[in-house]
Amino acid sequence: MENQPNIETQVKVTAAPKKKIGLMKIFTPWLFLLPAIVILTVFLVIPILEAFQWSLLDYKIIAGTGEFVGLENFKEIFSDDKFWQAFWNTILFLVIVLPLNIFLPMILAVLVNQAVKGVGVFRVLYYLPVVTPMVVAALMWKMLYSQSGVISEFLMWIGVFDKQSNLLVQSSTALTAVAMITVWKGLGYYMIMYLAGLQSIPKDVYESASIDGASSLQKFWKITVPMLIPSITLVSVLTIIGGLKVFEEIALTTGGGPAGATTTLVMYIYDKFNNLDVSIASAAGMVLLILAIGASLLQMKLTKQREDDLRT
Amino acid sequence: MKSETLRKKILLYLVMVLITVITVGPFLITLFMGLKSPGEGIYDGILPQDPTMVNFTDAFEKAHFGTYFINTFLVTVLAVPLNLLFCSLAAYPLARMNFKGRGIALALIISTMMVPFQLYMAPLFQIAGELGLRNTHLGLVILQVATAFGIFLMRQAFLRVPKELEESAHLDGANKFQVWLLVALPLVKPTLITLAIYTFTFTWGDYLWPLLNTTESSMYTLSIGLAQLSQNFDGSNMKLISAASILTTIPTLIIFIWLQKYFVSGQTDGAVKG
């Protein structure tokens, strides 16, 4: 590379001796990268590698050492009923959130994509939950869910309940109740993603469908939904990756209860960490990582095309 | 025909308003709860009968929210500019220079993006302790000083701008650093703002890391202070929690309304964050 002076190096030839140019050319990119690399190494890469290591050790965080135990930690979590409960709760949580995250924001996007006055205001109002601190969102909903709260009153009014009830304290409804907080928080975020997708659909497709006498509903199912497939896959993958990491909605409303009904993998890891069982926490974290990698690989595969387009 | 479209329009607005009740309603209920006077029952209707600011002043005077505000503000003010600086610096050679190790560096950075924080929080907790970062503002900033997500986002932005301007600046004798600062950065300003918004909202609302890394109440951020306050989640405390929740949200709200076009423009740069 040093022997192929391009335009940039030719400019510098006039200013610096030839040997220095080669070194400069090697070092310059790394100088740009240096601060980020140092920070990411210390606070990201090393902790990740240590977590890998701890998952194979019997690590004591106070002593700062641990013996190698091989896959014992994994054997322990895989024979722990609570781990499996957390695992299936995580899956169930995704199963509840996924269809809602796919359809509700899509409907919102279609609405705010209409050419009528004031849609801009509605976009902003729908996005509001996204910028709200998660702790605030969790506490607001905890209040709404409370025994005498708005949701309980509303469900009594429409006849779902015959007495005041808190959805968060019943094990049959708790996971769905916390999932609703996640859905509410993400509505605007995914709406924007769909909006970008909608804006790339050519208008004449709709026009010719109208001429053929298609109804609004037909147009939605026959044109909008199929044309939004790339957005739907993106939203799905992001929902899975985000849903795996859900913490505040659960920690601050149910704390994982009642009777573990809302204990997800993240809550399981957090509990183990609190008990200083960091090796068990690391092993469970590895399971979480594998699930996240699966979802990320899927996304990478789907977005690779776009990336390649940008590079040329 | 005309009445048909009018009816459709009215229906559209009706549905949009109904959805607004769901997205904005919780904020209003919380605000009204925070405005209720000490004697008022918390479930006696949604609207406050005798509105008062006493819960809001109590948040500062009795619940130390002033301290939490200063802590959160300091952490955010440190995190945002450092994140923009280090991420845009690191992203530039990854987008624009050919050098050995570029592919590996890029692959490494992108692959760390999919690692859940909960996997490495325990080792990070230990490292922060060893480096003397426990209960410090700097300790709360470390997660956001440089992020793989930020580098990725900025690299995408640099890839999108045409090379010609930078090349002609090189011909004029500018060095790489000058080209980055004076030519490339101004071209990616919208993405810088997007990244600033992400870093701001994340840092302002972050809960798990401050929860692990702060043990002294003098170092609490708003999220931690609020969570602590909510440990006593009964009627007597509900108005204070509500007022404090609204106070915690106001700064993000201001930023959001100020820069809303960057949030809701339909730009999906941040799609990878998840």
C-alpha cells in the first residue's frame, strides 16, 4: 500500500519526507479510532470476555477468583425449574408483544400518512411515549393498573370484571399486563419505521386500485401490507431483540412476581446477580446472548442488501 | 360524494383522537394526580378538585429531586458531546480510509452491538469498582462515552455523503483530521443530531447501570430516585411519585418538542438500536 501513492499522499510529498508518509498513512486511521477503541475495550470487550470466562468458572466476586468448573453452571441452570420458567416467560412475552407490535404501529402509520390537516401533531403525540424515561412509563402504568385505578374501572365498566382488580397481581394476567407497557412505549418508534416504508410505496398503485373500484380495506390488505413486508421484518426483529432485554417494565411493576409469573431471563439474571451468583448469571446471560445473536443474524441478513447498496 | 369524504375525514380524526387518549392519556392522569391537594382522595375522579403545586415542590424539598436533577444533568451533559466526538472520530476511517484491520475492527464493533447488557453487567460492575468509578458521575457516563451503535450510525452517514468535497480538500493540502472536522462533519449534521437525541434520551432515562453503580443517595439519578420513591407505592405517596414522574419527563419533553422533526421525520437510521 505504501508504494502506491495516490492523490492524497502526493499532496503530502511536498511537505514531508517520503518515509514519514508511509507511517502516517498507517497510523492516521488508528489515531481516529484510538479513543473509542480504548473505551470500548475497557468497558465493553473486556467485560464481555470476562462474562464468557465467568460462565465456566465458580467465580466469587468478593474474592475476585474462581475455579474452573467447565459446563457445571450450564448444567445447573438447565436443571433449574426457575430458569425454564424464565425462559418460557421470555418466549411468551415475545409471543404476546410481536403481533401487537407488527399491527398496531402499522395502523398508526397508515393513519398519520393521510394527507389531512394536523397529522403532524398526531405523529408527535403518538411518539411521546418513546421519549419517556422507562422508569416513568413503568410507574405511570403501575398506577393505572392499581386496584382502584383507571384500567380496573374501565374493565368493570365494559363488563370484563365484576369487581375491582389489579391485572399486575394475578399470575394469569401479569405478563400480558407488563407486555402492554412495552407495546405502548414502542408504538411511536415502530410507527416511524412503517411511515418510512409507506412513503416508499408509489402512489399510482393506489390510484389504479381505486379506478378498479377497490375499497380502502381491500387496498390495505392487498397493497399496503404486502408492500410493507421489509418494514414488517425489521419491526419483528427489533421487537425480538428489544423484548429479550425488557427490564424496567417488570422490575418496577411486579418485580418478577406473582410467583415468578413475570420473571423473564433478564429478571432471572438480575436476581442471580443480586445474590452474587455471578457465574450462574453469566451462564444465563450466554443463553440470552444466543437468542439475541439469532435475531441479529436474521436482521443482518435482511439489511445486508441495503448496506451493499450504500457502499458503492 | 362530497359528504362521503367528509364522513371519512371525521371518522379518521375520531380514530386518531382515540389513539391519542391511549398514548397521551397516561401522562395527563399522572399530571392530574400530581396536582391533587394533600386532603384529596387519589381515586376521587381523575381531575384535581383543588389543584396545587405542593407535590412538585415537595419533590425538590423533601425527596431530594434537586440533587437527582443535577446528577442526571451532569451525566447527560458529559455523555452527549463525548459520544458524538468519539463515535464520529472512530466512524470516519471506517467509512473513508483503506487500512489493514479495518474489516476486523468494523466486524468487532458491529458484533458487540448484539450483546445484551445483562450479560456483561457483573464484570463491568467489578471493573468500575476497581477503577474507582463507583458512585461517581464519570462511572455513570462510561456506557455512553463511545458506543458501537454510535460508531455504526455515524459510519453509515459518512458513507452516504459524496466523496468529492473531501477529495478536493485533500488536494488543497488539508490533512485527514482537518478534512474530518471541517468538511465531513458538517455534512453529517442531521445524523449527529439524531445520535445526540439517542444518547440524551438513553442517558437521561437509563436505570439498570445507575442502579448497579450507585449506592449513595447523593449520587442517585432521577430514574433511581424515582424508583426508590416508588418502593412505597401506596396512596399517601402516589401524588408525590406522580409529580416526580412528570418532573423527570419534562427535560426529555422539551428536547423532543424542540427537535421533533428529527424524531418523526421517518428517518430510520437508528433502526439497529432495538
